[in-house]
Amino acid sequence: MAEMTDQDFVEMVVKAIVDNPDKVSTTRSVDEMGVLVELTVDSSDMGKIIGKDGRTAKAIRTLLRVFGAKNNARINLKIVEPEGSERPAKREDSNEDSSKESAEEISDDIPTDVLA
């Protein structure tokens, strides 16, 4: 059995996750920083690769780091955003802001002699 390359490893893991494994492609380049594997998937599979809060992407990068350590190489993964895909807009209000508003609304309903 032939030795698996880092590029083959990424493709194998990603193809097991996505709905369109035939649209998975990788490119590999080497520079002074180490090895860079660029991953491209179908736009409908981006959510599966990124995962909730980036957990899936982080897990793939961790596996790749272990794979690289075994081969004495520093391997980085770049997930290429497909053409025409849109990132969701960030929410303007954060949880911290909404909790402040809620506390203010509650305090408006409480008589002032109770708050003192």
C-alpha cells in the first residue's frame, strides 16, 4: 500500500463529510512556512466543512497537524470560499447589549422604593 500524502488525507476526510464528494478538490504548495493545502468544496457543503462555530474545520486542522507531526512537517489548511458565495451578515446587537436592555426594561417595572 502506498504512503498517503497530506493532500490525500484531507480529501479522504472531507469526502466522508460532504454531500458532494465529487466536487472536493485540493491543491498543495510548499513554502518557507511549511505545507499549505487549499481545500475547495461545493458551496452547499461549506456549512458542513466549517461546522458550528468552526468546530469541524478546527477538528480537520487538528487531524492535519497530527498527520504532519508524524511526518515532521508543518501543514496548514486553507478553506477556499467558493465563487459567488455570500457570508451571512453579522448580528449588530450582541448578547451583552441585549442583556443590558432586558435589565433596564425590568428595572423600569420595579417601583423605585424597592430598588433603593
